[in-house]
Amino acid sequence: METTQIPQVTALLKAWGTGDRNALDEMLPHVYNELRRMSRNYLKEERPGHTLQSTALVHDVYLKLVDLESVDWKDRAHFYAVCAQMMRRILIDSARARQAGKRGGPLPFINLDDAPDVGSSRDRELVALDDAMTLLAQLDARKVRVIELRYFGGLSVEETAEVEKISAQSVMRDWKLAKAWLQREIRRSSDSSC
């Protein structure tokens, strides 16, 4: 985002937070490209043929934003952090729904000759990551926010530090510790389910 737009976005966020419903629509063109970048970052690891596209993910976030009432937006970094969390939730919900369908939900008839590759290892990985992040949030919520912002939101160390109001060194420490903890927890969960 151009730095000249940052004060305008912050002013629109403040207006929206105080009840000006038009401020969101006015702000969207200023933040759309950044939201698309974030959504592409989220979707880069999805399996080929994943049904949710970057633009659709941004539009789903927009629909959730429209329903928010009187949010006390701190600044644009706070806004992007909330959007990153919304994107994560949308993807997790989608992965859980696909897994539920594979366990006996309503299934349409598919000719096996026309069936796409339905390997769902990415769905399982995403759900396992979410489960581990939920456990970590009970121990250290800031580390989860750092993971959300860096991994899911694609923010740099400096941008994450700005959002969290901590030093870049603290971001890196949280990032390394959280990654190690999550890997261990996912491995433990995977071992126990076998």
C-alpha cells in the first residue's frame, strides 16, 4: 500500500469504527490489493484444484467485515491482523467441511472416470495446525497472533512487530518458539492418531 494512503485508510477505519457504514466501502479500494496479497499467501500452499480462489477469499472477508459492528480499530495494522484471522478461519472451516463430507456427509454421485484427485492431506494438515494453534493460544496467545500474521497474513517481521507493538527481536523469538512448539504438537497428535 502506498504510504500516502495510510492516513486516509486510518481515518476511514476510525470513521467506520464510530458507525459510518459507508467508510468501509470507501476504504475497500485502498486496501483491496493488500488483502489480495494476503489471500494469495494463505492459498499458496493449498492443494491444486482448491475451490477457493484468492478473490473469493477476499470477498468472503469483506462479507464478514460488513457484519461487524462498532469495532475500535486501532490502525491499519490492526485491520490487517483481523483480516488475516478471518482468512484463517474461512480456510479452516472449509477444510473441516471437506473432511466432514468425506466421513459420510451428503455426497453427490460422481463418475469415477471423471473424479478429480481428492487427496486431502493438505486439509488434514491445515486442521491439525489449527488444532495445535488453538492449544498454543491457551498458553501464549501472542505467539499464535505472530504465526497468523507471518504465516497466514504474509506480514514481514517488521510489520508483525508494528501490529503487535513489540520489537522485531520478540517477533523472531515468538516465531521460532511457536513453530517448534506447533511442529512438536502436530507430530504428537499425528503419532497418537495412528
